[in-house]
Amino acid sequence: MPFQALSYFKQMRSTGIYPNQFTFSAILPACADTMVVTYGEQMHGLIWKHGFQADTFVASALLDIEVLRESSLNPDQVSFSSVLSACANTAKLHFGKQVHGNVIKRGLITLVYVKNSLLDMYSKCRSFDDAMKLFYITGDRDVVTWNVMIMGCVHNDNFEAACSYFQAMKREGLSPDEVSYSSVLHASASLAALTQGTSIHAQILKTGFMKNACVMSSMITMYGKCGNLFDAYQVFEETEDHNVVCWTATIAVFQQHGCANEAIELFEKMLKQGIVPEYITFVSVLSACSHTGQVEDGFKYFNSMSNIHNIKPGPEHHACMVDLLARVGRLDEAKNYIESMPIKPDSSIWGALLGACRKYGNVEMGREVAEKLFELEPDNPGNYVLLSNIYTRHGMLKKAEEVRQLMGINKVRKETGCSWMEVKNKTFVFTANDKSHSRTNEIYEMLRKLKELVKKRGYVAEIQFATNSVEGSEEQSLWCHSEKLALAFGLLVLPSGSPITIKKNLRTCGDCHTVMKFASEIFERVIIVRDINRFHRFTNGLCSCRDYW
């Protein structure tokens, strides 16, 4: 928001407060982003007037390649690193490459400080291949070099590579620092690799980083995303410095595990201890209110953001409020809320309403919202599938077919649903109707037995969740869902009484949710299902989400 930045700069000067070198370093990129040359020229004049023209960071912000080439000044590694940092933070890859060329001409490429800035620029500009080439062809690497590569992998969703770089750094004899550990824990969390995460935990214990709040918050998140709520909370309890980052990580873990009431209790406890919540803290708290139907509390916390904590609500918070209203069936209020918002609604906000339209069967509103989403994100298959399901549920099969045809016209493919689980450090993946496993016959026999057992307990197939099935075969297609196959496999191979943890790349369906509840009671097992939205922990026939998800 460059013009807003300039407006604040003007207000600051009008109150008699003089800008310093940091102010000018911050405002110059805003001048550039406005694309109005006069602003930059006027700011340049002010810089001379206040005597900051020789400051390294201010000068770096003023540089372009022509000035760099023609200037009698010789920029050093600090100048180049500052410019590259600006390129990284504004994703200006083309400009960054020109700076790279100038670095080579001036013989500064061998300096680790400059090379690390180049690696960071390429990684943040989504040109990771260039970062890798630079990493392997240049000289010495310090721990920062490795950290930049690990973080680059994480930012580019290449989590396995991040873990590989971490191990390679250790093999070269370098000791990881807090950034190294925090980044690799993030990668382990995203992979839901519990064994790897616990191994890193052991290393952290040996190297003395257990007192570092940044590392500990990453560890809390790792255990949470790996399905281990108990250990996540245990780490929080053992952390000496309960700063806002640790509190927020723990609240988020409880919310993701369906323990929304506990998440809200933690938030209240945090406030009582005088910890000031941050932007992201409220996202988890509002989401917790949404998933428990606590509308009044949700609005109370939402209003406290600006009234008490001076935090301006963002798209994520507004999406939570829409979801809060929509989940309890107040669809018209949710739609009115969107239309009266101070910001333009994005896909997450409209998506929350579309999901509720499917749940409550509002065809007209669902069509209207879906059309907005088709414009905002035409390549997202989930919106097409939701609208198609709304039509199918109401017997509007021709309309549903038209939506599927539209997907074909727009070359949008529905993501294939799959579930996976780890047994003895080996990952087993299942898709719907999967018969590729070596124990397929045993898996389907276990499914048949499970079906008989749950029917005796009162199970009735929820055929509205059967998609792409021939009429009359809906129930059978439900019993071939990937998470049910994974469950049957887990019952076969895991010791009696041990937990079964299943991960899925899409949202689990209502029928599978019901079957998991029955199975947890019948087999006296804890069953944990992590879908794309949250964790469901099934115990004694109940789910942690209290069937509100």
C-alpha cells in the first residue's frame, strides 16, 4: 500500500517529527511502487536536506543499475546485500538478476555475505533452481548459507529437500543454530514426519536450544501437525519463556485438533498473564469459535482486536466471521456481512460461504457464490465440486453435469483423493477403490467385517457423500473411500489397542467420519484422521470435533 505509506510519512512530518535514515529506507520502496517519478525525486531532495545521502541503507534504497555503474562511489557488500534484500522482499527477480551481474563484475561473488543475500533473493523470488545453481558453484558456506537454502525449500513447499539440506549441513561439520532447527521442524511438521521430528527434538536437547522460544514454538507446531497433541502441550509446559509465539502455536494446535473450547481457555489464560495477542493469534481463536458455534464470543473477540489491541482485522479474520455465521445456518447474515466488509472479499471468504451453502442446501446462494469464486480462482477444482454436489443433492443432475463440463472446458481437474499412513517407517498410500496393495484381499475382508459390525450398532450409509457413483451403488462406493481402506489396513497390521493415524489430502466425508466413530468404540482404539482442514481424534465412539466441523 505505497500511497498509504506516503500518507503516513506526510502525517509524521506535519507533527514535527523528523525522518531518520530508517524512515527514508522504508519510504523509498513505496515511492518506487507508486510509479510516480516525482515522488522519488522529492524524497531524494529531502534526503539531501536532512543529510542522509551518505547513509549506506538510504543510498542502497536509491540505487538503480545505471547509478551503480556510473557513480564514483564503490558500493560494498553491505550496499549490495541491502539492495538484494529489497529485491527479495518485493519479489523483483529481474532487478535482482541485474544486481547479481554487477556483483560478479565487481568481484564480490566470493563474499559469503553477498552470496547469502543472492541465495535469499532467488529463493524468495520463486527462482529456486537459480538459488541451487549458485549454492553449488560458489565457495565457502557458513551456517547462514545453509539456513537460507533450508528456508528456501520450505518457502517453495519442498519439505523433503529442506530436511536433506539440514542433514548435509551437519555432515559438513557445521552446527545448526536456532534458525536451522526452527526451519527443519517446520519442514517435518509439513511432512507430518513424527519420527524425524522427534529425532530433531533429541538433537535440540543435546545442543541446549530448549530455552529458545522460536525453536520451542516450532516444536509445538511440529508435534501438533504430526497428530501428537499431548507432546505438543508437554513442550509448551516445559518452555520457560511463554511468549506470544509459543502461546499462539499452542492455541493453534488445540484448534486444529478440534479442541476448540480448550483453545479458547488457553487464550483467556494468556490474556490474564498479560501477554498481548498478535494478528495470527486471533485467526486461531476466531476459528475455534467458528468450529464450536460460539457466535457471541466470536464477535466479542473480533471487536476486541481493534477496540482493545489495536489490530486491524485482515482477510483471515473476516473469513472466520463469515464461517462463524454460515456454520450455524445464518447464511443471509453471512452474505450481508461480506457485502458490508471494509475490504474486498477474497476467495477464502466466499469459499467459507460456499461450504455452508452445501451443508444447508441453499442452491440459489450456492450458485451465486460459486460464480464469484470461478472468477477469483478459475483453476480451483474444489469450487466446481462443491457446486456440483449441491446440485446433485437436490436431484438437479443436469445442472451438476453442466458444472463438470465447465471443469473440462476450463481444463480444471479434480484432485485425486488419497489417504496414507506410516507403519514401521514405511508410508502406505491408498486411493478410492484401491486394489494395488499386496494385502488387498485381507483389507477388503476387514472392510466387510467392519461394515457388518457398524450396521449392528445402527450405522446408516450417508449416500449424499457418494460422488461419481452409479445410482443404486452409492453405499458400496462409500465403502471404497481411501480413508476407510487405510483404516482397514491399520486394523490388520497395527498391534491391538495401538492408535491408528491416517492422513488425507482432501476433506474427509461425513460417512467416513461416522464410521471412524463406530470403529473407535468397537475396536477400542484411538483413531486420528488429519484431513486438509483439521485433526479428528476418535475415542470411544466420539470425535474431538463434537461433530461440528
